[in-house]
Amino acid sequence: DADVTQTPRNRITKTGKRIMLECSQTKGHDRMYWYRQDPGLGLRLIYYSFDVKDINKGEISDGYSVSRQAQAKFSLSLESAIPNQTALYFCATRGETDTQYFGPGTRLTVL
Amino acid sequence: GESVGLHLPTLSVQEGDNSIINCAYSNSASDYFIWYKQESGKGPQFIIDIRSNMDKRQGQRVTVLLNKTVKHLSLQIAATQPGDSAVYFCADLGGSQGNLIFGKGTKLSVKP
């Protein structure tokens, strides 16, 4: 969905490096989410935010941190990347309904 | 704990046939269910959703059926087309944090 954008789309990094993945949305939604997708495991929730001052840990938050800089921006950071954080990362937004809208994803490889 | 799973990891159908993708959920308190389509290299795309007070909902060429008695959800795609080839995920708004719980996905392949 072009209303939710993610940068970068692909990133290769080394163990121990700090990485930031960015998400922007033009939907005007208050709620934003970060998910991780691994083969055979579906999507798992890392962090979510209901508004700029409300950030919550998801199912697999260890090793990650987030920042909600504005209603439209939600960033995910890996403070010290490790190989098992190699995955597809998706940002999603949600408005007044329960439907979540996903960005195109970031493919992260940690060597 | 809560979980959402799929019966079959892969499904191959002939173009023009109908497709049925199944999903089981475990949280009997779940009141919202959603199907996503994910094409290669793209993010999940919303297809259709249904609330627990309904047992059927139709969209354009797609129908979702909900059987609360056996906690089963299915997605039916009519006259399947090559463009329908993708991985299909069901999800359940039954997470302890009010979040979506996703199944592992079914890969649908459409043979011409």
C-alpha cells in the first residue's frame, strides 16, 4: 500500500552494527505496528504504538527498540544486530477499524 | 496460548477453478478475523474480514466463512486466476495485547 512506506527496502549489515528501519504513513492513522516475518512462522509483533506517547512491547521485543517521532513516523532500531535478526520487517497502521494496512517491507540480512 | 494455524501449507489449483483455503483458530473469545494476500516481494494486502457475529461475508470473487462451533475460518476464491497466486494469511484479533495473531500462511499456486 503506497500510503505506508518503509526505508530502506533492503539492507545488509554486520553483527554488532546499529540499524534503523523507518516507516512513514499518510493515512492519518494513530496506531502503528512493527512485525517480523520469518519463513514458516508467519508475522510476529515486535512493538506497537497507539499514539505518539503510547508505545508498547509486542511478542518479540527483545533486541529491538522503537521511536514514534510523529503520528506519521514510527522507527524500529536494532541496537546491536545479530544474525538471527535476519528477516523481513513490516510496518503496519490501523485507523478506527480493526483492519491493519501494511507497508512493502524491509529485507534485513545480518552477517 | 492463542494460535492461528492453517491446515495446508500449499495449494495448487487450475485456472478457473474455485480455491478454498482453511484456517483454524484457538481463541474462542476472538471476535474479528481477517485474510491477507501476500505476493512475492510485497507486504500483506487486506482481502476481506469478518466479525464473530457473522458466519459469512462476500467480497469481489472472495467469500469468508466462519464456523465458531469448530473455530474454523475459510477463504473461498471463485474462478481463480493466475494473479491470485500468492501466500494467504488468516489473522485473528485475539492477542493478549489486542493485536492480530497470524497463521503461518498457505501458498496458492494457479496452473494455467
